[in-house]
Amino acid sequence: MIYYLKYDVQAICKRLVQEQLQNLGINYSLLNTNELDINQALPNDFLHALNSNLVKLGIEIVSSQKSILVQKIKDAIMELVNQEDKLILSKTSHYLAKILNHSYRYLSGTFSEITYTTIENYIILQKIEKAKDMIAAGELTFTEIAWKLNYSSVAHLSMQFKNTTGFTPTLFKKIITQKKNNLILDTVNK
Amino acid sequence: MIKNEIIRILLADDDKDDRTDFIEAFETLKIATTVETVKNGIELMKYLNEPSTIIPHLLFLDLNMPKKSGLECLVEIKKIKKLKNLTVVIYSTSSSEKDIDDTFLNGANVYLKKPAHLIVLKKTLLHILTIDWQYHTSGLNRENYLLHL
């Protein structure tokens, strides 16, 4: 006599994962979207062991290596933008490729896939963010800001600033200052 | 473990054709989005204040709406704590300097003049989405988030 088996694959997989985690005594939550939230810090080899056990059952932990790499690229860029030493855009590709140990092509591709923007655009965005912070702080002249961020001139800074935000640095400063003044007035009037 | 999140967009515009064009512009973009629309300021505030509503990432707000204007909505929105990380894009046919200044002073992040052509709209929307996504994922300072297109 042949019987037909119906598999509830979701339930089976969930059960298997639960058993593994319970055996290892791990505190976790299993979300319905195939996501596993582990409520404690797991040492790397522990995670590997868990993954190997699961793989034998046909289940795999996908840790997004790409997202991790993108974060490393962003961190490296922040370091570059924040150091006042010469930041030359043309050398950035070599720098990133060297410290992250991947071809620049691979880094670019992964970065764009995850962030929807390019490494070059992201660098400009971060530089302009710094410029905005300095303008809002109101302590430096535009010339000093341009120099600190390694622009060849105020004109160059203004051009990139305008291309990125649609504002000239002067107009941006005016709006930010007015917003701050309004805030002070609001607080005083309370 | 983390897929790229779907970007949630809300448009408040009383013009039916503008709403249709807007939705169409998003359909062909490479970035994954969901688009909702409301017809006026009252519907907008009701939607945003509804506890079950998932707050969108971006709100495109027409200035000239009957019953409750875009500017009135903007002022209200900026007072609501749970809408703190909502990016407000003023989407208007106006290019009056006063309108532009007013909207930024009242807390809008982006001022976008409605383009005449769909192709330009698509290109601009992609640009805004890309920049906005950096604000959602890279810890940039929202106090300085001003963009004039």
C-alpha cells in the first residue's frame, strides 16, 4: 500500500532549527521571515558550529558578508574624510583596495548594490556633510573650511556644495542660522 | 540575513493626474519602493496619526492643497515625535523664493519643483531616493538635511 506524504516544509525547518538551538542552550527568537534573532553575543566559532550542524540538515545561515563589507568601506571612508591629511580622490581606490584586501572593482560593485550609490558619491556626500557641520558651528570661515577639507579653493568647495545640496554655502548658512534663531525664540517664548 | 529594505513613500497631492504620474515614475526605478497617496492635508494628517500606519521613509507634500495646505501640514508634522525621522519633500509647482524659504525654515528637508516631464521626474526621484537612503543608513545629521532641486 502506498501512502502519500504531505510535507509542511516551513514547519519542518523551523522545528529542526529550534532543536539545534535548544540543544546548544542558545537564547533566540525565530521570526517568520526566515530570520533568526539570537539574543546573546555568540563567539564566532560557536556560530560556525551551529551553521555546520544546520548545513548537515540542509539549512544554512546566510550572514550578509556584503553588508559587513559595505560597513567596512564606509568606516574607511569616514577615516579618510576625517583626517586632515591629504585626501586625494584618485588615490582612494588604491587605499580602499589595499586595506580591505579586495579589488576596487569588487568593492565598488558591492557598495553600489547595497547602498544604491557609488563610493565616489558617498565620499563627496561625507565631505559635504562635514562642511555643513562646520558651517552650522559657525566658527570657521569658508576659506578655512575649504582648506580643512582639502578643496583647492573656496570656489571649488562652493561648486561641489551647490552640486550636492542645491545651495551655495552662504545661503545654507543663512537658513541654518535662521532655524537656530527660531528655535531659541520658541524656547524663550515658552 | 538582511535584504535591502523596501523604501516606503507617501504622496499628498490633490491633483489626480499628478498622483498617477508620480506612481508611474516609481514603477520603473531600480530601487524597490511602495507608494501610497492621499488627496489632501486632512487625509494626510489622519493617515499619519493613525496608530496602525507604518510611517513612510519619505513624504512628498504638495503645497497647494485645499482645506489644509502643505505648509500647515508641515508645521504639524514637525511637532509629532514619532515622525522625527520622516523625510519631508515639498513637491510644488511654485518657485517663489518665499515659499522655498518658508518650507526650509519650517523643517522640510527637500524642495522639489514639479518637473514638466516624466523622464526628468524619474531621474530626480532616483536622486532623492539615493541621498535619502544614506540618511536612513549612515547616521548622517538630519538637522543639516537640506536639498534644493
